[in-house]
Amino acid sequence: MTVKELFEKYCTKDEWGYCCHGHGIKLTPASEEEIKAFRDLCDKYGVEQRVVSELEEYYKQTNNFFDYFKCDEEDLFTWWEDDDQRSIWLGCVDCDSFIYDDITHKYAIGAAGDNSIGEYDTLMEMLESYLKEGYENGWNN
């Protein structure tokens, strides 16, 4: 399923975009320049190619994660510090943070970059889980 198909399945849409967990979200594909800048950042931090490819595919569909950091912003690597913490901070919705943890090789949702809400093998699994939770609880209307 594509990013747009997941939002169409689990979120209501209006003239402003999609409603997700009470927030309006727009899906704007990244430009070629933004994708190149993202690749350059990943090279700088040594992100494994499998993860770069997966995130690049996502960013080609929308240039940010829940209207947080755009894919070409170095703030994505705020939590990429050393051998004990190497996380790509994809974004936040309220207190929920979305990351890729390079140490565990998992995507995760939690508070302040932890995995307290859940861990996932792929970005799309994490995204679908979050959108589905909002749908099931009536937060995507």
C-alpha cells in the first residue's frame, strides 16, 4: 500500500489535507533536490542503504513525517549521537515521537524517542499502526 492509500483508508480528508490524531496532514512529495539532500545526510551519518532506500521511497510520496521535519533537514539526526544512541527522528504528533533506531534496526513510536508505544520492522508497518489506532479511536475525523 502507498502512503496516500493508507491515509485514504484510515483518515478523513478535507480541503486542508487528511485528519490524523486530530491534526491536519498534507502529503507533499519531496523534490529531487530534497531527496538528494536526504541521501547526502544519510551518507554523512552512515545510515545503511536498506533504510535509506525505504525512507527515500516514503519521502518521494511525502517530504515529511506528520508535517514535522522535512526530509532534507539535519534535525532528523538530532538523536544520532554515538554508539549508544543512533536514531533518526522522523517526527512527532503531540507526545508521540517516530524514530528509526539504527542500533536495534527497528522503527518505533514512543515518548521522546523511546519505543514505549511499539516497535516495527518497516516504516509502513509503523505508519499503518498509528493511522489505524487513530481510526479505531475516532481521532482521524
